[in-house]
Amino acid sequence: MGFQQVSVGDLQGMATTAGKVLEQVRASAVVPDPSKAAPTFTSVAIAELCGIARDQLKYLTAKYDLPAGLKIAGSRAKAYSLEEAITFVQALAPHPERPLGKSGKVLTFCNHKNDVGKTSTAVALAQAMTLRGFRVLIIDCDVQGAATRLCGIGMERQAINAGSLMPYLRGDQPNLRYAVEPTYWHNLSLIPASSALLAAEFALPARAVQASGCRRWEVLANGIEALREDFDLIVIDTAPGLSQLTVNAIVAADGLTMCCPPDALEFAASVQFWRMCAELLATLPGAQDKKYDFVTIVYTKVQPGDAARLVKTWMARAYGAHIGSAEIPDSPVARAAATQGKTIYDLIRPEGGADAHRRYKEPLDRLADALMDALALAWDAKAKQTAPAVETQQYAARAA
């Protein structure tokens, strides 16, 4: 490797060449297109989602005119679309419904470090919440755009940045409604990232200078406000570190989640992040007295062994009640899904074996259930009681 002077033009040429190589790599990959299709569900999966016995599903389907599903050729089983699965959940499963007049909640994922499972957990959790009857929006604030790709949208299509945060951050739009895009996943929308987000570090201070009384750390919160009416949950995926855009996402949030592997260096980095975050918020007018509904640290990429167990004891002492109850393992299932641009909920069939699939998915389901409880508490909301849901609960009680 030689060292030589490089001009801006050279950088542009390098980027162009690298882009062509990336296109060639994608063209030869198993999944050449970032677009995705939603999974289908079996009757067993539908019953599990709704918390009912499989033999009750046929009866409730007929009585309450629920989706009949499509017969699978050569099999007695039926397949249901994602939208049909969510219809069953909304009819049969008890879940809190946002009361009239209550705003949707904002959950920001943040961390000082990269490669901690933050984005995959954020997107999987968003999908899991739709499977519990909620309307969810993901805002991708990371210029790398990993959440955007997991939602089936290629960043290349966002090159003109019309659908990113930037028009709003520059002051060209009154709020962020213009940027919301539907995704392949029912009830999950996205504000995608683009390379234009690199300019956010300059656009936010510039907007504060141009607009009298504008606080640059509250710009994103103001833009999100209108969207709280449209969505029950808004999940923000941030870039590693404490950029101005990440600080905006933290200020906008009602809850904060940090994904952190139980590793000594990751733990040290998490401590540094929270120290810097607290010190910074304490200096920002309007943010000094902010109260979050919750702050949760989730163990991710957990490996078996004494080292991980030791670090978990440190983290439990450090963060106490803020440690989440779910531990997401370092799993070959997760790696296999990632190579296909998928989350665990995208997988139609278990990969790496049913047990490995279950061990990875169950903690995410517990995390989603805990978040559902947190939303219910914040809204002071009770489980939605539809006629079939009541009948389902009565059936379960008799079975017990």
C-alpha cells in the first residue's frame, strides 16, 4: 500500500468505482434486489400469535368471519398472509389500544458502538409490535441505512433524498409526514435514510441560526409531533455515537433502548455513552428536566461462558432495574437472516433448526411483550376487548 495525495475528484472517482463493484456483488448475490416480500403464516403460527388452541381457530374463523386462508397444494394446511395474521391478532389477542387523545410513543435505539445488534433488534422489535396490533413507524437516522435496507428499500433509490429527513431538517417542510413510506410489511412504515444525512450535522445548526427561537436539539421532536397521531409507536434507529442527529433522537424519545453485548469493552463503552449523554442533556435548555417513560439496556449477541456471565453481573450492578429481562443470543440464525437482508420475523421456515430459531425469537417476543406492557402503562390503557377476544379468554380459562 502506497501513500499519495488524493483530491476530492479522486475521492469521487473512488466512490464511483466502489459503487460499481458493490452493484456487481449484489448482482451475483442470492438476493440481488433489496425489495422484500412479507412472510406467510400457518394456522399453527396464527394460533400461537393469538394465544389460542389450534382447534379453536377453525371455530372462531367461521363464527366471526375471519380470513379463511389459502389451501396449500398437496397439503391439508392453510397459509395466511401477514395482513391476515394481523387481522387475527387484532380480533382475538388481548392487546392495549391507544385511547383517543393519547399520542403515539417514540422509542430511540442508541449506542456508542457499532455492531452490537442495534438495528436488527430495532427492526425486529418494530415487526413484532405490528404482530401485536400496533401501527409502527421506523425512522432511520443512520447514514449507513441498515434499517432502510432491512425494510426492503435500497438506499440507492434515496439518492435524491426526497424521502429522507433532509428536506425537513433544512426547513423546506413543516413536518415529517411527507417522508413516510409504506414497506412490504403490513402496518410498518419507514422514513428512510440516505447519504444526504451526512449534511444533518451542518443543517441543524444552520436552521437554528436562521429560525429565531429554534433549538437545534429539538428539531426532530418537532417534526415527529404530527406523526404521533398516525402511529402507535415510532422507532428511531440512530448512528453510533452522539451526533447532533442522535441527540435530536434522544431528546425526541419517550423511551431509550441500548443494545449491549455482555463484553468488558462494550460495557465500558456503554458507561461512557450514558455519562456523555447525561452531561450533554443537562446543558440543553428544555431537555434538563426531561423524563423518559423507561430506559432499557438489552443484552445482545450473548455468548455462553464465564466471561459473559461475569460482565452481566457488572452490568446488573451498574444498571439495576434498567436491565431488560430478555437476552438475545449470538445466534447462527441471526447471521443467516442478516446475510439475506432479513430479520427473524421474515423467515418463513426456521433456519439452522427449529430449536435455534426458537432460542433466538423467544427473547425478541419477550422484549415486544415488555414494550407492549410499557405502552399500556404509559397510556393507562387496558387490553382491547372484542367479542372474539372475550370468547378466546373464556375458552382459555375453561381449558385451564
